[in-house]
Amino acid sequence: MTEKIDLRPARTEDYAFALGLYVETIKPYTIAFMPWVDTVENARFARLWAPADTRIITLEGADIGWLEASDTGAEIFLKQFYLSPALQRQGIGTDVMQRLIVEWQARPIVLTVLKNNPARRLYERLGFAVIGETDMKFMMRREA
């Protein structure tokens, strides 16, 4: 990939972009498991939006995705990872995840992924293994 992919700290004004991308990317998978009510999901997103733990993924300076991660002390929890559907399956997600793995190399990384989300294959290619599951999600972990 020759384009310039970067990660920048999220700002309060990134909220609308993050919410829009969240709905666009996760709603199609979520509705297989439960009803999606925009007002409920938008309110949930508003409660959980944490710009201090969030980075915006940019391509040639344009916002194309975002991720949220927290350091639990024992491990890094990758809470959210969204990339514009038009740019998926082009190596961008792999590039970003490989950067994070290097950045967090001394720590295990854990995440959850909806069972029907094809992103699971990306995580498996990068060394994550399923360590548990709920009705809707797989819990995955990559050792340091």
C-alpha cells in the first residue's frame, strides 16, 4: 500500500464521524442478532464515546476509520475498530492492526467480534485466537 495511513488522537468534534461510521459498519451485523433501534443505539454510543481512548484512522489526511483501546493493566482491550466499508479488504485494517501489535508488543491484546463479522478472519490471520464466546460475540486474544 503506497497511500499514507496514519492514526491521530480523536477530538470531541470527531463524534459525528465516529457515530456515522459505527452505525454504517456494525448495524448490518448486529441486526442478525437483535433489533436495532436508532434512538437506543445512538444513546448507547453517546454514553460510551471516549475520545481520550480513541484514535482516528486517516488515509492521505482523510478520516476513514477509528479505534478505541484501553489499558487494563494486564492487557490491552481493543474495544472498537471500524473502517469505512468502501476501504475494507484492501490491507488498511491489516496495516493498522500490525502497527498496534508492534506498539503494544509487550502486552496481550484482547477484543470481541460479532460472530457474523468477517473481521474475525483478519484477527485470526494476525495471531488472535478465540478464547470464549457469548450468544453474539467471540472473545479473542493475542499473546504478547
